[in-house]
Amino acid sequence: MNEDEKITAFRELVKSIKENSKYLSEDFDPDTELEKGKKKNIQK
């Protein structure tokens, strides 16, 4: 992967993060959500 491809990939990643952030609450904590999901799977 050359430098231009790396830069393009990084810009696309940043764009995706910004786009996805629109759908999450301000206080969203991915670590907390992950732990909740793990607990739900264990209880099943």
C-alpha cells in the first residue's frame, strides 16, 4: 500500500467515524456497551 492509498484509507475511516457518530448518544461509551453485551450473552 503506497502513501496515497494510506492517506485515502485514513480519510475514509475518519469520514465513517463522523458519520456513525450521528447515530450515537453524546454519552456513548463503547467499553460499557461491550460489557453489557457480554453479560447478556453469558445469561442466555
